[in-house]
Amino acid sequence: MFVLTRLSDVIPVAPSLFDADYTQVLIEEIDRKYANKVIADVGLCVTLYDFVRIGDAFVHPSDGTSHSHVEFRMIVFRPFVGEVLKGRIVGCTDEHIRVSMDFVQDIIIPSYALQTPSYYDTAEKLWVWKYSDGQGEGVPQTWSRCLAVEKFYMDLHEEIRFRVTNINFTRVTKTAKGELVHRALCIM
């Protein structure tokens, strides 16, 4: 679920921060730039883990800001396909269930990936799983009245477990009309 990813970047430090501890300033600048951001094909950056290498600082002509080439490791949220995660249902439509893990809200479970048989209850606006216990095989005859099909409603704000089947990254791009498509991590 969480992995360490090695990244490299040139981090600018404003002149007003020169009197502070340089390493601490780099930590704050890296967290400001990367924390809670999605890097395509990497995952959701959480926080800086450690530095691998901090290069010398240099100043461009007519610019008082120092720039340092820094190699560092970030803690990144990137689930793997097949992993079982826990989250809360935050929305249902007839096409999918939307799940939140507090720090990731773009988790979609499409209708075809739900337990079978499941159906969408239009009156309740919820998905329902019709659970059967296997037709009573190996169950004593006295329990036969307990063999009915159970309906389990997937209520909003209920905690569920789900298996990751796909991970999609949406990149930030500017369209011809000037609209932005936001970068997102979508787990299915």
C-alpha cells in the first residue's frame, strides 16, 4: 500500500529562508511541492522519508533564490492489483459505488465488479448483495429454515473491504478552451 519512491528535483530556496536550517527548509519545500499530490504512474505522495543526496546550491544571474539538486525518497501511497483495502462507501449510482479511504476519495467499484448476485435498489438508491449459503449442502435438516437468501444493503458511510483490480492515473492537461483536467489517482 505504501512504498518508498526515489525522486530527484531542483528545489528553490528563497533568500528570506537563508538564515534557517537549510535541511529543514528543503524538507518543508519538498513537502509543499509533493505532499498530497499525485505523480503519474508513481502514486499519491504522502511525505518525505529521507535524503539520498543534497547537491550544492547555486544562484542564477539576477535571481537571489538558491537552487539545489536534491535526490530524496518519498513515502507514496500506491496499492497493488489484488490488494485488499478498507474504506467507507460515500456514494452509489446504478453504475458504481464510490469509496473513500479518508486520504483518497477517487475509489470506484463498478457494478460488474460487485459480488454476484448484486442489484441496484432504485427506491433506496443503494446496492444490495443477495447472499446464498450454498443451497444448504452439509447443513442439518433442522436448520433448513435458516437457508433463506439474505440481502445485505451497502449503506452509505459503512466500512467495506474491496480488492484492487485496476489503477488509473489522470494527468493534468490544459485543453484548447483553457480548461484544466486534474491529476487524479483512481482505484477500481
